[in-house]
Amino acid sequence: MTYGETTTRPREVEMDGAAASSERLSLGVAARLSRYLQVLTQAKKMGKETISSQELSDYTHVNSTQIRRDLSGFGKFGKRGVGYNVEALVSQIRKILRTAGQHNIALLGAGHLGQAIASSDIFADHGFRVVAIFDVDDQKVGTTVGNQVVRHTTELRQMVEDEDIVVGVLAVPTNAAQGLADELVEAGVKIIFNYSESLLLVPPEVTVHTSSPAVDLLYALYFYLT
């Protein structure tokens, strides 16, 4: 197995007109649609039935004209003077992003961060379900986090197969991340969400997304200062 960059992406298409189901969205469109979905999901939980492009703009800081342009490329979702139906738009964006349905997650790390992730709705709100939690610490193995009993990582491969797990979440110390990423890859997981600072080396067919609050803060600070 040859290890290369953290992710290799297929050809991307900027979807200005009707969406072609056989083509990938551009990174920009996919990122913005994901931001819209995050706001819409929270609005739905708050009982909001409609939302305007200006309200979406206020919450996402994406220009309202860009929002209307993004959404119009996939059909007519809103009504002038009324806005978008929140529930319908959530459903449509999930279809566009091909995330409709239930997707199973393996969470590696039962420490403070792992416990916070397991007890949060952050994944469940978007159709992701933590079906297994793993750790290498014998004091954590066998304890309960959320509604899951913590398993040893030696059970990872079998659980990935049994539960049809497609995503692995790393909530572990930086020095442990690469070894556990290797185990996820060997188990057949194709998407890794990395909460550590480790620069992971994975095969080209595996996608890695690293989430760093510090990087997000630097990004926000840059725009504040300039």
C-alpha cells in the first residue's frame, strides 16, 4: 500500500446550471451548501418554517446573491417575499450533497473530547450515528460513553465490517493519531475526521478532514484585522 497526500479529489465541476448527478460539485459550492445546511438544520430544530436568503447570509456571512445563485442552480426552492421552506431545503441540500440517509461512525478516543463528541447532537443532526467507540486505555475500555460501551481498538476491524462504518473520527492525542489512522484504513474506512494536530499520511482513496479551532480562529482574526 503506497501512502501519499491526505486526499485526492476527482474532477470538480462548478454547478452554475442544473445539477448533473454524475458530476462532483466544486469545493466552493460544496462548502457553502454545507454551511447553509448547518444553519437550516439549527433553524429547523428551533421550529422555524421559512428562512430568507438574507437571513442565511446573516448567519453564514455568504452574500445573499451568492446564496440565491447557489440554490437556483439546482431548481426553484424559494418564493419571492416568502423565502425558503426550511424543512424542504434541508432535504434537498442533503440530496445534492448525497448525504441523505444514515451513516455510521466509529469514534476513536474516549477522553474528554471523545465524550463531548459522543454526547453531542453535532453528528446526529446531519444523519451521522456514532455506533462504536474505541480506546486503548484499559481503564476506559468497558465503560459507557453516551449509549455506547467503549471497546478496545483490537475490535475495530470487525466492528467496521459488522456496522458498515464509513467514517472514523479521531479524538486522540497527536502522537497516537497516525497509528490509529492506519488501523482505520486497514479496517476499510474511507473518510477520517481528524481532531488532532497530526499531519496524517493515508492512501489516495482515503479522504482526511482535519478540524482545528486554532486555524479557524486565525482565519477569523485575519479578516477582522484586515
